[in-house]
Amino acid sequence: MGNGYLRFAALGDSTTVGLGDPVPGGGWRGWARLLAESLQASYDVSFCNVAISGATAAVVRERQLGEALSHRPDLASLLVGVNDTLRSTWDPERLSADLHHVAGALAAGGATLMTVRWHDHSALLGLPRVLVRPMAARIEVVNEVYDDLYATYGGLRLDLGLMPQVRDRACWSVDRFHPSEHGHRALARAWAERLRSTGLDFPLPSLEPGGGSPPSWRRDVAWMVTEGGPWFGRRARDLGPWAVRRAVKATGARAPAPR
């Protein structure tokens, strides 16, 4: 990375796609593009965003890794795992195997990994109490895998749970699940600070809104009707039976033995 040329590959789910940060003419921008644009002020940057909305760790391994590797990245961001926790097919061992495969391949290709520790999404979404504790437990499992990735492959990482912006409503879009423009800019800025600490010299991304589509309640409502509502409906159908079984099991475990 010392020759003025940087290859940056972004892998992950809707957060890296940029959902919540719309641009004029349609589409999304997001933190990864904001970071790449700031890097371009000082470096010749080749940016490749292969993230897919709704991606799980398996999707990253099967559909994103090959394209990212062909880009021969110097920097590779890997932000995924939350969608795994929202499915009844939750499999911690498969999650760990997929993330280790992806991280190992990227590191072996010479990329500096950019990973995270996730915050507790369930606390922000206003989920029913029966879901909050098990969902928080799943996020902690994901974080343990990322701890292992960081210990094994090194690189840079952010602990999102320690970022004050996570508790700022202005940093979240209408669904409270995807960052708003403010949130994406905060994420881009935090990554830029990490990169500058390694010796890269470039201007920090601005925290002030600009270049995106201005806020619109009509667009927010339309998105919730066409995308957000159906997504929450699918997750409810997927997780509802599991949550009920868990609640019944927990209640039965606490019930006194019959006399």
C-alpha cells in the first residue's frame, strides 16, 4: 500500500451495499463508497463492492469471495453475520467455518482485513422480549467468531457497540436496522481513522450530509411498504415458531414439579 495505489474490496450484506443512504437517480451509496471516495483524494483507488442485501456468511463465501479475490485487494472489509442470526437455520459452526474460509482466503491474498464486533441489534429494533435475549446471545456468538478472526488474521476492526452513534436515532434509517446517511458517514469516518492510524494519509470523510438524496417521508413510507414490511414479515414467519418453542421450553423449565 506504499506505492500510491490501493485496491479495496467490500464484502458483506445490506449495510455494505449502502441501504439507508440513497442517491439521486436511484441506488445506494453507503459507508464503503464514502470511504473509497475519501481515499481517492490521496491514492489511486480501485474499489470493488460485491456486497449483497440479505447476505449470510455462506452467501459471502459462495457468491462474493471469488470476485473479491480476483480484484487482488490491499484492503478487504468483511461485515456479515447479522442475517445469519435472524434465520431459523442458524448454525454457529457453519457460520464460523464460512467466515474463517473467507477471511483466510483474503488474508492469504495479501489483503488487510477490516472486520467488526456487532452491537446488539435486538435492543434497537424493539423486538418482543421473547426474541431479545436469544437474539443478543446469537450476536455474541457472531462476535466471538470475529474475535477469533482478528486473533488469527489480524487487520483492523471496529467495535460498533462502543460507538456512541449506535444510540443516536439520527444515525438510523426508518427501519432502525440500516444506517441512515448520518450513520454511514459515521461508519466511514471511523474506518478512516483506523486506516490513518496505520500510516495512510488522506482526508477524513465528512460527517455532514451531502451528495445523497434529501430525507423524504414519502420515500421512507414507500420503502417500508415495498421492502421493509415484507422483510420483517419474512423474518417473523421464519423466527416466530422458533421463538414460541423457546418460550414454552423456558416456561416449562421454570415451572414447579407437580405434587
